[in-house]
Amino acid sequence: MEPLWKLGDLILDESRMLVTRAGTPVPLSKTEFALLFALMRESERVLTRSECDAITTSRCDATSSATMRDNALLNIKRLGRPVKA
């Protein structure tokens, strides 16, 4: 069985790097996927800014990691909005 992470109608398929919400695929960058995976994996606690930075820094140069982190978190936050039919 493939590793699936579920939170409400949000499903993250770790091995296929696929996220769906209410059955609809959600396009995410690799950084957004990594952050969402970390947030779902650690859903019992709040990730620190340094932990989020560590995820984004491994995917870009240090000067743009904060911007990438903020943009990725904003896009992930939008997942909480209702799905349009």
C-alpha cells in the first residue's frame, strides 16, 4: 500500500507526489509539496519558521528561501478555501 496522508478531504500521496482535495488534483510546486507534507506529517504541532526555512532552503539559494517559504505557505493556506464545483 502506498503512503497516503489524509486531512479531511485533502489527500497527499507521498510516493506519487500527488495532492487531491475532494478528489480534484491540486497543482503544487516541489517546495509547496514538501511544506504541505511536513505540515501534514507534523499535524500535532506547529512547525517553526526555521523548520519551514530548512525545507525551502534545500530547494533554492538562501536569499530567496524566505520568499519561497512565504509564497508556498500562502498557496497551501488557500487549500482551506472551499472547492469550486
